[in-house]
Amino acid sequence: MKIYTKTGDKGQTALYGGTRVSKASARVESYGNIDELNSFIGISKSHITDDEVLKQLKKIQFDLFTVGSEAATPVDKLMLANGKSRLPLIISDTEIEELENWMDAFEEKLEPLQYFILPGGGKSATFLHAARTICRRAERSLVFLNESEEVRPELIKYLNRLSDYLFVLARYISKINNEPEEYWNPNER
């Protein structure tokens, strides 16, 4: 089977379930942002050596494929005619709570925030900060899609929590790598 199909040469693509839409649609934009986020997490992983963090990021990448699959599926196509779900997995409160638990564990090892942090640090922290901003864009694009087509609230909630996780993780990685955080303190201009 060839990777190219030529079916998108005129600017349309097929959603999960078969509906053809413009590649400029809000739905395609949303799952494209999720895909970009997943790639940036992969870049971040290539600069991280902590086994537990790598395990978490691998799970998150898996979950992002789940989020992206649902984002690529119109709500009216989520269920098959026989009443079964079209998708084998969906994001639930379990995955959201998992992110919260991981964040709580990292935050126990960090100094409390007093100022905003400038994105940066070493390579791994910098890529995690970039992934965080892409995550926020992915979240915004799902919110935008939700204004015209229904999106399950768990997807938006997951991305919201994931951006928080990526921020806390960037701080944690900076700490374990002995890379100082730089603060945005308006009084020290």
C-alpha cells in the first residue's frame, strides 16, 4: 500500500467515518494542532533522560492519538449503526486525574512560584515550554470547533490540564538538570 492516495490533492480530506471536508476546516485544524503537539512532545523526549518522565510522556503521546482520533470524528459518527463506539478508546476523567497526580508529585519537589517564568532553561525544558504553548493552541482550536460542532468536554479539559502538566514538567526538568529558572519580575527591568 502506498502512503500517498492523491485524494487530498484538491484541498479536501476524509474525517474518521468517511465525511469529506476542507483541509481548512476547524475540525482538521484542531486535530492538526494535536498532531503537532504530539510531535513536539517527541522532540522533548529526545532530550530527557529521566525514565519515569519518559514513561509519562509516552503515555501522553498515546493519549494524544486518542484525543486526535476523536477530534477527527464528527459527533454523529462516534457511534456505529450497531450501537457500538466507532473509537476503541476515548479520553475520560481517568486520564485527566493521572495528569493531576503527576503534576502534584512534581510540585512537591519544586519551590513555590513567586513570579512568571520566562520560557527557557536547557533544551528539554525549552522544548517542553514550546509544547505547552502548542497545547494551548490545540485547546483553543477545540474550543473554537466546539462553537459550531459539539466536542466532548473531556477533550478540552484534557488539553487544559496537559498544558499545566507541561509547564510543571518543564520546571521539574530544569530543577533535576540544575538549570536555573529565569523570572519575569517587573521590578527588575
